[in-house]
Amino acid sequence: MSVLKNKNIILGVCGGIAAYKSAELVRLLIKQGAQVQVVMTNSATEYVTPLTFQALSGKEVRTALFDLGAEAGMGHIELARWADLILIAPATANTMAKIALGMADDLLTTLCLASNAPLLIAPAMNQQMWRNEATQSNVEILKQRNSVSFCGPAEGIQACGDSGPGRMEEPDGLLKSVIDEFDVQAEKKCLKGKKVLITAGPTIEDIDPVRYMSNRSSGKMGYAIAQAALNLGADVFLISGPTALEAPEGAKVFMVRSARQMYDAVFEVIDSIDIFIATAAVADYRPVEKVGQKIKKNTDKLNIELVKNPDILTAVAALPQKPISIGFAAETNDVESYAKSKLERKNLDMIVANKVSETEGFEGDNNALQLLWRVQNNKEISSKKLPYATKKELAKQLMNEIVLLFIKELKS
Ligand code: C5P
């Protein structure tokens, strides 16, 4: 049975040439058993007539906020509550801007404001409009919201003759995104009662009372993952090295300093943990001893003897009853091949690879990730790229992928 059976979907259609493709989308959604209520903006009706959508959806198309007849049937607040999902396809720059600002000056934007249903946006516009800083900052605002996801836009030749990003995803691709959205929602409940442990930030290894060794790490990725796991209903334990970040509300936070403290804190709780995500940039070595007093600079050379720190992730993944164990691999080069060997060597369920450069990786708010995991009963490795986006957005996508991939193991 399709996951869309009896699901209530509001399909918002904005004014763009891609609106004609949404007619096919209605047909596909209905075929899967969904109930589709089409809501058109005024300009959308210039491209396709409401009658087309009405014939395909079997429901009177809604176009106006102040329509006494329609409101007498299902008022806009009722309609907002009725929706299990609001899908806007095509979504124009104008409508996205209004939703980003929380405006409600037509029926579609009012519904977005009045509904707590997830919102799936399929942008469609000229490539320059898509690239415009104003549009991009609105997209970023929307992506920060937990209930909002995007499908597309695709790249290619546009109706206006330009070529670039801004084409609406094809109806097949949109249908797949809608199904994924409901899959994730269905699985979301499965993280209720599940315990997720995340290590984040750097560790600090003291040399003397005023000097230390550490790794570059802001902790932003780990904290964003903790928030995303909380949003999926998990009990979240965050074991963090020193960072300047505010801890996500609802997480059980343990602040530590050194790798050994992080190791001890992890092993305090690990027995009850279902998913372990190691994002921390743990220092690989520490000084053999911390000198009690400040070391004087009275020699030209100074040797500090280092000893290896315990590898927390490897130790967790070696447990007989190991949780689903996910590591991060920050590399400057040959990202994929190093990540693959780390996946094998550390006996992980998944490795999240990212390239470290001036724009990606440590302190910034953005990143691009590649997920690699072993296909069950098979030695092959599957992979998926999560393109350049905010760490918050990537954390949300990563948690969704983890839920989809490992849900069977989590249930057992
Ligand atoms: O071996 P490498 O340090 O590159 O592996 C990175 C992954 O292992 C990260 O997920 C990191 O959090 C984890 N790690 C760890 N303990 C260490 C070193 C790395 O948990 N001592």
C-alpha cells in the first residue's frame, strides 16, 4: 500500500510556466491514493485554468482568501489543519519570499502560516532570479526551519531561453520527494524512546598551566546534529569539548576538556545508546605528562613527548553490543578513499566525509557532506552526496538518512 494512501495534500500552484507540469503531478498523487486540494495564486491562474486542476483532483480549486462560498465549506483554518503536507510546485521567488517573512496576503501563504504540516517547496524560476542574493537568503531562512524541505530546482534550459538552475523538478521526482517526506514522518516516531549520543567540538590536551594542544573545531556540526535528533523525538546526549555554542534545549549535555575525559563520559552512558555519532575533533595525541608549572622558554628547542589518545569511536564500534556507530572523516584530499578505509578500519555503520578547505569544514556555518555506508549482506559501499548547505540543514538531512537506512536495526 502506498504511504500516500488517504494522505491530505495541499498542492500550492504559483504563477510560473512550470504550472502545467503540476497537472501531471496531481494525477500521480491521486493515483497513489492521496487527497489533493489545489490552491492557486492569482498569477497561477494566468498559466493554467483552475478547471484543469479541478477535473484532475476532483475538488474545487481554491484561489481566494476571501471567498464566502468556499469558506462556507472548509474555512482556511480548517483547510490548514486538514493538510498532512503542503507542497508548493511551482514555487515562485515571490511566494518563497512571503513565506520566509511570515506574510499572509493570499490564501496559499495564509495556509502556510496557519498550518503545522510539513512544507515541501519545489522552486521554479529564471536562473538569475534563483541566483539573486535576495532569493538565496530567503531560501536559507526557509531551510533553517525544521518543517521545511526543498525539492530542486533542477538545472537546464529554461522556458525563457536561459540555461542554469531554476527548472522545477519533474513530476516523477516530486512524487518521490513527497513519498520520502511521508516515509521520514512515519519513521520519525521511531526515534521516540531511542537514545542518540553525539560527541562534538575539539578536545584540549594541556601541556602546562597556560599552554595546550587542540584541533580546529567549532562544534557547530555536532550541535546541529543534536538538535536534529531532538527534533526527531530522540533522547539526546551531547558530550562536548569546549565550544562557544549554546547547548540545544532538551539535550543532556556533558562538557569535557580532554580526549580521556570524553572517552570516560562516553563510556558512562554507552550501554544504553542506540545511535552513536562521533563528530568531535578528538586530539590524536596528548603530552605524556602535564607539566605543573609554566615551561620557561630558555632553550632553542623544546621536545614534548606525546602519547596516543584512545580512539573513542573505534572502542565503541568494537563493543559486542555496539550501537549504530557513525563517524566523521574530515580530509583535505582523497576524501572518498580515506573515508572508505576509515569505514572498514573502524568497523562503522556509516562514515560522513567532508572536505576541509577555507570555505568548508571547521568554523563556517556551511559544509558539504558525503555519506558512505555498507550495504547489508554485501561488501559493497553505497554513498550519497549532501550538497553544500548550512550545517543545520545538513544535520536534518543526515538524521533523516540515518532513520531511513537503519530503522530496521533500531526496531529490533
Ligand atoms: O581517525 P580519525 O581521527 O580521522 O577519525 C575521525 C572519526 O573518529 C571522527 O568521527 C572522530 O570523532 C572519531 N575519533 C574518536 N576518537 C579519537 C579520534 C577520532 O572518536 N581519538
